[in-house]
Amino acid sequence: MAAVQVSSGGVVVADRLAKLQKLPVLGICGADVQQRQAFAGTLLRYLQEHGCSARLFSGGHCQSHDSLKKLQQQALVHDALLVEGPGPSPFHHVVVQKDRSIIPGWHSTHPLSQSDALEFARLQLEHAWLQSPLWGCVLIGGKSRRMGSPKHLIVEHGVTWVERSVQLLSSLTDRIVISGAGALPQPLKNMQQIEDEPGLGGPIAGVLSVMRHNPEVSWLVAACDLPDMRIEALQWLLEQRKMGIHAVMPDMEGKGRETSIGRRM
């Protein structure tokens, strides 16, 4: 996480601002710069104590940014972004008063204690973090050398494995893409297909490719060769999402290794 000071001279671009408002960005406003920075430091420590790993934070590193473009870049590489300035702020924000009381927004007249203000800020950030669009990705891989034919085109119960995977993810996500260069069955011909990242092998090539394709969304990724995968398993994965956690993978055997959530072929 970074506490970033932003000057008021940045160019406001409507579409970029709209994107920022959907990201975990919190304004810390008020007339006294020292009080704003003191609250930002306290909030950083509070968030670390509530589930965000310290290694995911920049340690309160401050930079000067005068454009929404740079702010957006910062917001995408940190768990959350604290934008400190005198205000007013276009984001969800808190106002640090001269008496050090905290008001949740410019239009509120009811000051909060510091403990309540910290929890208010945490909930605002976590809510924004969980509201990011959720896209699904089905990994179909490459040439399927081991099986001799494309695994994703195997037909079971009248549908191909890749179609079944798409059906499961479609009920939980806003959009589906296919990762890999293999041929698709006719019902999926119009679905967006993204080539695996060059120079890499295995599932990581597809995962990295789709994340680079759209870093502004959360991804639910499933392999095509899990014919026993159930929607309950995917729902369980989504329920584990939490601000500060970059990835959730099942460890069904408790051995500290990723485990498939269905019969792997």
C-alpha cells in the first residue's frame, strides 16, 4: 500500500476518474498536512493489523503525482491507495479536523473517534476492492502432447470439456475469455481468445497472459481438464477473496501445494 500525496493541478479526465473511483482509493483530507499524514500512517498500520500482509505495502512511501494517469497506475499495483491532500476529494474520503477528530466525508457533521474512523476507512477500501469486475478465464493450453489430441475438445455428456468449464464460470463472472491457441468448438467460436505468454510453459503462461491483458479486473481461472469441477468449489474460491490477498488456490491435501478442484486428466 502506498500513501501518495497528489497536487491539485492534475488534469481531470472523466473516464480515468471514473475508473479510479471503482478502485480501492481513499482520500485523506483536511487543512493541516501534519495531521493528515499522521492519520495516513496510523491507517497504514491499522490495515496491516487487519489481514493485509506487510510485504504488500510500500511502507508509506510518498511521491508527488499530478495526473490521474499516474494515480491509476499506482492504484493498480498496490492493495489500496491513500490520496492525501487538503481536499475536496472525488473519492471516498475522511476529513481530519483541526482538533484531530475525523469526519467521514465533506457532507457529514458527525465526527468519529479515531478507532471508528480507522474501521470506516478500512471498510470503504475493502468494499471498493471487492467491487472490481470479475472475469473468468478457461485455460486450454497448447498441443496436448501427452494425450495426443486436444483435451478441451473431449466430449462428455454431449458437451466438450471447454464448454462445460465456460458454462460454470459464466454463472459467476461478468465475462469469459479463453487462454490458449487451440481450436474452439462451434458454440464458442465468437469467444475472445488470448494467446499464452511467450517464453513460458504450463498454466502460468495463460494466467500471466490474461492478467496482463486486463489488470483492472479480478480473475477466476479454471483449467479445461477438470470434468468433475463443481460450481460449489468455484464459489468457495470466491468466498476466500480478501483485500491484501493476491491469489487463492486450493490446498485440499494440506501439503502447501496447489490442488485441483476436480478430477484432473
